[in-house]
Amino acid sequence: MARGEQIRVGLIGCGNIGAGGHLPTYARVPEAELVAVCDAVGELAHAAAERSGAMAYADFRQLLEREDVEMVDLCVPTYLHAQLAVEAMQAGKHVFCEKPMAHTLEAADAMIEAAQANGVKLMIGQVRRFDHRYASIKAQIDAGKVGRPVFIRRAERQFLPFPPEAWQWDPQRGGGVILDIGVHAADLFRWFFGQEAVEVYAVARSAREAARTAASYDHAMITCKFDGGGVGFAEASWAYPQGFGGTLYAQLDVVGTEGKIQYADKDTNPMLAYTPPRRATSCPATSASCLPQSMPSRRRSATSSAACWTTKSQPSARRTPVPR
């Protein structure tokens, strides 16, 4: 694709995330044109076609036969990722695939091999890396604001609204809570530490009736040790009660050798950075003014927040709104 041209996309999977998340986004991406949509449930495919103006298909192989489709966007159940991705890449299509990458390591390896063998691009939708909140925190880590990160704690908590027979609950088709949303925490650890995990330990439970019926886990505590000595601790849960502060409640602590960053999207505050007293400066992560205070302070607002403490001297607070 030449610079300035649109890439033509076929969306496969018009259910929850496909129709609710990916489909409307293409209308806001000028570099992409959604030309085809597909779902095994014909009504879903036709509904997506009416909303987007794309052509509807019930058979994904018919969509892959279209020479004008350059990229395929996969929003299908996890256990189908590898099969559809490999067939799409064998047909010469680039693939953007929803997380998690696959339901087994062997399936994930097959996807990578297919991309290399067919000279196409494969990307997994690890969306936290493109979220301005986490990009801002990553920038502060890279700038050495808290020294070298040694411990990261992450919570991904929500209420899964689907019935026990839904594929998300099935350990063989969806992988349960560890694979489905624990993957967000695992990827944040890899990104923030800039390293690979060498040891993993987890304890999981089946709290809700739906999890017990599906013989699946809905609450897990996961510890990852990284090759540089850093440790990541994740709580992944679908067991929180319905109505618990939003669709997804995420919480984050990054502890470094010289300070700490914390973030919570339920407790909405301005962004706070605790640093040694000094004159007003500019916050590189947000391009906003950082005004020293004599004592740490908090102020509630409608924005999400992060906070940074450093340990070089007596801390002072600086308040920086996180951009929406």
C-alpha cells in the first residue's frame, strides 16, 4: 500500500467486540476502508453490512477470495484465531487479530510461521499499548522518573455478563479469565519492564456459579518473574459484582528504585507526580505545567489519573490532568 492510500479491510466476526468495537472504529480511520464483513450467523453479518455499507458474507473463505481485501480483522472466539489467521495469511492477507493471540502456544507459533512463510504482517490487538494513559506511564518509566522498575502490580476486574454456555467461559474455547483478560496484564508487564518472563505462578478460583458450571476460573492471582529480576503481580477477575464501578476497573502500581507510579480508572483524580521541591516545570508525558506544592494533595475530577512518587528527597505534589 502506497503512502496516502487506503487499505481495504474484511472484518470476520460481527458479534460483541466485532460489531460493538471494531466496526464503528473504521468510520474514524481514514487510512482504512471496510469493504467486507463476515459472520457465521447471517443476521449478524447483514446487520453489520447495513451499518457500514460493506458486503456481507456467511462463509469467511468467500471473503478471503476477494482480491481487493488486503487485510483481515479477526474478531472471532479465541479457539478459532489460529485457523482463520493461518488461512487468511495463506491467501496473502495481512491479519489484525483480537487478543489473546491463540488458545495454545502451538497455535500461536503456527500463526507466526504462517506470517513469515507468506510475507505478510500479523498484529495482535494488545490495546493497552495504544491507550494514552498507559503510553504516558510508559514514557515516565522510560524517562527514569521512578528509577528502574522492580515491581508492578496490575488489576483487571470486571463482571462478565455472558451465560455459562458462552465460549468465553469454556477453558478449551476461550481460556477463562486468565487467558482472556490476564493477557492484558502480562503484556503490560513485558512492555513496562522491557523484558520477558522466566517464571510464572498462579492461583485461581471459581467464584461465580457461571464459572463453576463451565468448570472454568473467574478469579486469578498471577505472579511473573522477569529475566532482569523484576516481578509482576496481576489480579484478573470476572467475579466482581455487576455494577461494580464500570465495565472494567483497572488499577496499576509501578514501584521503582527511586519512586512509584500508581493509576486507577475508578478513583478518578487528576494526574499527580510527587517529586523533590523545585520551580514549575513541564511534564514531558503530558506537556502540562507541573506546579510544586508544599504537601501532597488530591483533587477529584472527571479525568482518569496517575500518580508518581519519587524518593530522592522530601516529596512535593504536582497536579497534571491526563488528556482524554
